[in-house]
Amino acid sequence: MNNFEYCNPVRVVFGKNTIAKLADLIDPARTILLLYGGGSIKKNGVYEQVQAALKGRKVIEFAGIEPNPRYETCMKAVELARKEKVDFLLSVGGGSVLDGTKFIAGAIPFTGGDPWQILTSGGGALQSALPIGAVLTLPATGSEMNCFSVISRDSTQEKLAFGNPKVYPAFSILDPEITYSLPQNQLRNGIVDAFVHVMEQYATYSINTPLQDRQAEAVVRTLIDVAPDVLSKKDYDSRANFMWAATHALNGIISCGVVEDWSTHMIGHELTAFFGVAHAESLAIVLPGMWQHQFANKKDKLAQLARRIWHVVDGNVDTQARAAIEKTAAFFHSVNMPTRLSDYNISKTDIEKVIERFRQRGTTLGEHQAIRADQIREILTLCL
Ligand code: NZQ
Ligand code: ZN
């Protein structure tokens, strides 16, 4: 097992009617900036619950953080927060609102020039951050219990991630009933995003980490088991199990001491930046092609996945690993998630933009740092 440090300071408040607990979770002396997205919280009653819990508090609002939160929008919130001297940020929304809030929390006190440097430095340039609380309305990203954030910039068509322990939320409220208002495509996206998060921390090569392997398998097995009910009914137990599984998929616990490979996410982010496909949609396109291309590196773990998750017993390691790729694609299709670039009319010519960007950055991806621009062309060609 590799060396690691693990510390997760997020207080998770999970269950029915937990939004009311905001009253106890936020110090009454704070001036709160309440951040939200395009208005879903005003249609499903969440906004009213937040207002009721914060009655009598000093609350300033900032609405309009969009899916794939934009730097340009976040900077408007930074301006407002500085003007109003807010000292607590409350995110009420999905991963995008929370990611935007994390960036805003670091950008408000930033004194080193353009806060975009927080992104270009991967989080290293972040100096300090305002405290953050979250009411999560969409299970998917794990942002509610991690210190990562992904921000897009219109002017440069970039989508960059940063991580810094200073932006862990102080608390995250997870009420599964809030998910009842989610449309089918967002539920599907959440299931697939969480599934791929687990795979980026699992489908590499084994360094003898049986506990982490079993923990990762528990998360994906739970996602597969609950998916049909999540998509077909408003049932508390399946939503609760989905929500908690999605949190576990990226809260740092399954990555302790293991070998990770986030190349599907890195390539997926560029598909979103250039072609506007949703985050989870981009992952479902890239993952099967990535596994085919990286078959030799990943086949032992893929075969283990096939045996333990889908009970594939026949054949050798190669056959079982191929079964894992097929069954993963079939799982994506079962939740109505397309898996090809052509499903979004993205052509062989279009993908050259993505390849050129990786070439310019000189990025190397993969658990052996062996995936460069030319290999990314081969991978995306398998995804056409
Ligand atoms: O904006 P509103 O009106 O709230 O509507 C949102 C949005 O349109 C809607 N929604 C959210 N909760 C709802 C709801 N509609 C009805 N009922 C509810 N309860 O859903 C739409 C999508 O929301 P968004 O926050 O964009 O989705 P998600 O949580 O999937 O976040 C995606 C973003 O997270 C990043 C992605 O790249 C993308 O930008 N990621 C963040 C990560 C992290 N911080 O660790 C890791 C991930 O890999 C990912 O990259
Ligand atoms: Zn993701």
C-alpha cells in the first residue's frame, strides 16, 4: 500500500427534514452569502426551507451559478461578497453551485492578482478561504465531502480543477427527499458520474489493497442495485442509498493508499469545454474506449471487477476483463446514457481540438504516465 494521509473534516448531516438544522450549524453572528443555481430550489421548496431555517439572519443572495460553473459568473459573486463583507458562504444546489462556492471562497480573500491562478495552479495558489456550508440537491460529484472544485472559463474554453483542504465544507446537509424533483437525465448523470469516480480509483493495477478494493466494489454494487428504483420511482430508501454511495465515491476514503488514474475525467473535461456535453455524458463516452486502449495495464483489476460485481466466472483474465468493459457499457445503456461521440455528433475532425490542447499542455495521463496526445487520439478514435 502507498503512504497516505487521510483527514475529512466535513460534518455530514443526513436524512429527512435536515435543512432546518442550518439554524444550529451557522453561527448567528455571520453575514451569509446564499449561493444557488438557475432556480430549481425555488420550484421544489428547498429555498423556503432554507429561508425558514435562517429567519432573522443577515442573508445576501447570489443566484445563477450555472451547470459547469463559469469563472465569469463566480467573479460577480466575489465582487458582491467583498462589497457586503460576507463571512460565510452557503451553497444550495448541485455540484456546480458548490464548486463555484469553493472557488468564490478562495477568490474573495485572494491578493495575488487574478484568482484564476487558483485553477491554473491546481489549488496551490489559494491563500485562504471563507468558511463554506452546503445543502446538496443532486447526488453525483462528491463535492459535498471533498475539497475539489471544477470551474469553466468561457473566454478561453477551459475547464480546470483545483483541490485544497481549505475549501472542505464545514458541513453538508444531505436530505434524500430533495432529489425527488430531479429530472431523469440528472439522476442518470449522477449515477454514471459516481460510478466513474470509483473506477478512476480502482481500475488501475493492484498493489494489494483488499480493504479499499472491497470498499470501492461496495459503492459500485450499491449504485448498480439502486439505479432501477432511482430512475423509476420516488422511493426514500433508494434515493438515500444513492446519495450516500455518491458521496463515498469521491470523499477520499477509497483512494487511500491506492494507485489512481483520472485520465477519463481529464479527457472528459475537454469534451465538455469544447462541445458542451454534460460532465457524466463525457465520462460515459471516454471510459469504455480508455479501458480498451489501456487493456494490458488494467485487465487484472477489470477481471476482478467482472468476477465480484457481475459474478463472471468463466474464461481467463482477458475474457473476464473484456466482460467488465461490456457490462459497464451495458450498465450505462440501462440508465439511458449514450456512450459514443457520434451520439452527440462529435466527429473525428472535431476531436483534433482536444488532442491539440493536450499536445500544447504537454500533459501525461494514466497510472504509468504513458498517455500523451497521440494516445488520446487513439482512445477517442475508439469512442467515435
Ligand atoms: O441550477 P439549478 O436550477 O439548481 O438546476 C440544476 C442544474 O440545472 C439541476 N438540479 C440540481 N438539483 C436539483 C436540480 N433540479 C431539480 N431538482 C433538484 N434537486 O441539475 C442541473 C445540474 O446541476 P449540476 O450542479 O451542474 O450537476 P452536478 O452535481 O452533476 O455537477 C456537475 C459539475 O461538477 C463537476 C463537473 O465537472 C460539473 O462542472 N465535478 C465536480 C467534482 C468535485 N467537486 O469533486 C468532481 C466531478 O468529477 C465533477 O468534475
Ligand atoms: Zn466526475
